[in-house]
Amino acid sequence: MGTNVIEIEGLRKEYRGRRGRRVAALDGVDLAIPEGGIFGFLGPNGSGKTTTIRCLLGLVRPTGGQVRLFGQPVPRSLSTALRRIGSIVESPALFPTMSGRENLRLLAAVDRIGPRRVDDVLGAVGLADRAGDLVKKYSLGMRQRLAIAATLLKDPALLILDEPANGLDPAGIRQVRALLRQLATEGRTVFVSSHILSEIEQTCDRVAILSRGRCVVHGTVRDVLASASSGEAMLVRVDDLDVGVAVLRRAGISVERRNDDLRVAISPAHAGHVTETLARNGHWVTDLRPEERSLEELFLELTNAMEPAFVATSEEVPACT
């Protein structure tokens, strides 16, 4: 393995299922995450997202495979790696009858972090003005920002956030999105597990989709979407879309307006015919690209009709998602 921030090879995790049957929550996951930017970790319930995170953080022991953080093996070097990691796994634990500042000071004291750092992270997440309020008076979005502030106390190089926008209203989601982008611009690596596909597409630089305990696709968001292109249509942009439609239709090319583009029913191999037709009539193409499906469409295709790889019973770890 190389020197990525996170490296996973052949990761497996089995649990005892009903009637003693062994069930694989993770079935050979391979993943490499480079330093910097925001990485989106997607998958339906039961796909193994939280199990993967728990294996990364040493909260559960894998059945097989290898995990490295900052190039060092887990769990052997986990204690060293954890000094550089801030994480939220499932719902953040906060004391509702204490203020936001008091919550963070209590957590900071465990790692011998001074009160100045507490004030710094409260300002970083936009809670400086509400730091003295009781947490029970916070909105859900404010609680999530406070939880993210807690992960920043150690000034981590890597943030691992499990569903940070879960349950938030649109305003809260927007706040968390802006915060994650800001953290990435500071040079941190932000690993985000989420089921909010539109947010991942808008926010993340790279993405992986998990299904039935396996990573079925990963890469930059742009490359993943480009690889999912059907190859059956092109999107064309010209200055005058209505005139462009008329020109192409006169030439017998099937075309329709699609927002600020023209959707032309032609494969990339024949794109030259479109540009030539438009240019011959005095209309110059300013953008030409294959039509790409959305991340949501790709996600549904890859995970459609798939049963969860692992469904917890009352005797098993309930946090596997």
C-alpha cells in the first residue's frame, strides 16, 4: 500500500446472525483516499458504511483484511493515528443541560487542551455568539456544528463524520456543507458518510459507493459520473439555443432544450456532425460534452433491488448501516 490518508484492502467483518449463521457486514472492501479534500462515502442502509468507519477507528475488530491510517497499520498504530483524527460516529453525545462551551471544555480537559482552543473552534463553526447557551436550546443544526467543533479540538488532519447532515432542515444542511468546505480548504481530509446524494454531489471531490458490503465504484465525482454516461446523447451549448434547435432539426438531428444546453440524440463518435452543422449556419459551439447521469441515478442503478448485506438482531451490534 502507498501513503494515502486512508487505505483499506480486502476488509471483511462478519457477525453472528440468526440461528448462529455468520453474516458478512463487509465483504472485501478496497479503498484508498488521498490527502486533502472531501470524500463522500455512500450506500443504502445495511451496506456497511458505519461498520467500515468503526473498523477504521478501532471500535470493532475486522474479521480480515488490512487498514492503514496515515500509512500506519491499524490497530497496531491506532493510538498514534487517533491523535490526528476527529470523528463523529452516529449521533453525537452532548450534555443538554450544559452550555456549548462547557461541553467542549469538558472534552478538551480529557486531552489537556486549553480553553483558548475551545473558543477558537466555537468561532470556526459559527457558534461563538451562542456558546453560553444550554445545548438543549440549540437547534439540530447547531448541535451538529457543536459536534464538529468537538472533533476540531485536537486540530486533526483527518475528520471522519458519519451522517453529519442527518435530520437537518435545508438551512442546517447548507450550514454544514459550508463548514465542511471551509475545513477542506484548510488542508484537512474530510471523510463524510451520507445518504443525502445531492449534498455529496455538490460538496465532495471524491466518492465511493458501497453495496452489500463491497465498494462498487470510487473515484473523483467527475470521473464517476463520466464513466456512468450512457453515450447515447450529447449536451451542446450555443449562444442562441432556440435558433440552434431549429438549425439542428432542419438537418434531421433529434434535439431538445435542456436548461442552458441542447440535448442532442447522437453518440460522441458523431459529435463532429453537430458542430459542423451549427458552424455552417454561423453558430459556434461553446460547450460540447456527453450527457451524464446524476449521482442519484448512478446510485440507484448500482444498489437497486439489493438486500442489505447485514441486518442486526438484538444480539448483534446495532450500529451497522
